[in-house]
Amino acid sequence: MERKNFTESFISKLSPADSKIKRYEIYDEKIKELCCRITDKGKKSFYIRKKLNGKAVRVHLGDYPVMTVENARKAAQSNLNIMATDKNPNDEKKKLSKTTTLKALAEKYFNNHAKIHTKPRTYQENLGVYNRYLKKWDNRIVNSFTRGEIEEYIITLYKEKGKFVANSALVLLRHMFNKGNEWGLELPNPTLGIKKYTIKSRERFLSSDEIRRFINAVISHPDNIVSSYFLLSLYTGQRRTNVLSMRWDCIDFANEIWRIKETKNSDPLNVPLVTQALEILHTLRKTATSEWVFPSKYSKSGHIEEPKYALKTILKNANITDFRIHDIRRTLGSYEAITGASLQIIGKSLGHKSTQATEIYSRLTMDPVRETQQKACDKITQYAQQTPKDE
């Protein structure tokens, strides 16, 4: 019986079993009853093996990497505690899966996992997906679902609501069942094998004529804070959430840098501030009374949280269609490309995380990034100042 100290690195590097033996098992040094089974297909599963009343009992804990080594040890100890009372965890799990409703699983998922391990916006979005599209199954017992009915419902969502909604519901339900198994529910995941819909990446950005109309409409907006938000989004190219939550103490005027403490990738990011962005910030700073660059007295956070209605008005006044908030960010990247920037510099500018280029990005200074952003913003300004007959 081979024993090793289970770590994430060790488990991830375990090779598939030889096709002749189909599977093999390795036991943990810390919890002697805990083992990892590896099949010839490369599947890795955690179990505990222990005798109960003279009979060998094997309890499936979860599959790697959905279940981490740390959680496998916790689950192992929990099940061993049950066995210490002369109860078979497998029997307890069967009882639990026959009585647990989707509502009960959802409440545990959102309170014990999503609220703690996901960002507030992601938590709210997933909660909204559940309440709108999965809540109808609140009273269903979790082990009563079949793959067929789940797949049929996802197809219905696709036809009625589109690919994004269908994918969101599928991914959320799949994760809930995975966590349920991790927490001791012994049940098959009915979403396994159901494929997500392929969503083609948008290539929408503002054309030279649209740039002029867009900026004019933004400048004409009656709320200066709102109009400044859209202009800074354009001139920094950063994500909606980061721009909305911009704080004055993160603006380094001396070095002309905006320091974002945490991006979507959970990494900090230094954003060079081009001339156009600095002019807006200096103007706002003169009358600022809040810690937030874009304050709002109507939101709990203290800053603007949802600018889509203002954008709708701006786009209507600018006579621009099929344009979303994220397309503002894409516009800067597109004009950086138009003015000759490399893909690496554009990636650095927009805070993209690339597994192939991360090392290169880390060695880049701010100078080439600032230069390419400045060129792009100057081109945008040039188009914004043109009149229709000049084009």
C-alpha cells in the first residue's frame, strides 16, 4: 500500500493508470484511510476505506480537481467521525440525497460558498440567475433530476433567452451539484455531458464617425459625473466595475498613474493616465467631496453602480446602435491596434491576463503602454473634433 503526502501539486501530477490494470490507488500519509484512485482515463477520485462492524466500507468523497486535497481531508475526517458512531456514511448520504431539495442545496451553496468565495457582483448575478431560471425547481429532491430534462430545459432557455442565459443557468446548476457532492450528497450530477453554447466574441467598437457622435453626446449629458465616467472609461480602457469604483487615493497625479488594487483577474494593475484622462480628473478633483471619483448619493456603495440607462440615452442621442458598455473598452484596444501597437502592449494596457505573455508583461515598463494609449486617445480626439464634411 503506497503512501504519500497529498498536496495539490502531487495529485495533479499523478499519471493515468496503465490500460491493463485500469486503476490504482495511493493513500495519504496524514489520514491513513484516505486514498486517491486514478483510472486509465486519468480520472482522480478521493475515497476513504475502513472496516465497519467487521466489513470493509468504501466511501466516495469527491473527484479531483472539483474537490481539493484540503477539502478531501475535511470530508474524510467528517465521514470517519460518522463511522465512529457505527453508522455507514453511504447509508447517511443516500438518506440525505433523498430528502434534500434544490432550494436547500441552493441556500447552502450561496451562503456557504458563493457569498464567501466569489466577488459581490458575481454572487448577485448568480443569485439572479437562480431566482429567475432555477427557482421553479425549489421543491424538487436533488436526486430526482435527469440529464434529459436538464438538457431539454437548457435548450428551451437558449431558444427563449439566448445563449448567455442558457450557459449561465447550466454552469450554476453544475457547480451547485458539484459542491453538493463535495459536501456529502451522494448523487450523480445530471448536468455532466451537457455542452455549453459557443458564444462568438464581439468585435464591436466605435468607428471614426461614431466616435465623434458618441463623445459629443457624452459631453452634452446633463450629469457631469456620468459624462466623465464614460470619457474616462474610453481613455483608460479599463473594466466597467473598476472605473465605477475608482478612488481618489488610487490616483497618483505625480506619476500620472491609476493604481487598481484588484482587477477581474484578482491582480493589481497600474494604469497610465493619458493627457485626456488627466484633464478630466484634475477638473473633477477641484469640486470633489467624496472618496469616490464618481460618487452617488443613491447607492449603498457610495459610487455610481449602474450606468446602462445613461448609456442608453447617450446612444440614442448619438444615433448609435448595437453598442454595449464593454464595447467602450474594446474601442480603446482597437484604436491602439490601428495606431500600430503590438498585441503584448495592448494586453498590458487593458489588463488582460495571458498565460503565454504574462512573463513578458511583467517586464514591460509603463512607457510603451502610456505611449500606445496616448496615440490611441489622440486618434480618438482627432476623430471627435472632426465635422462630418471633413471626413
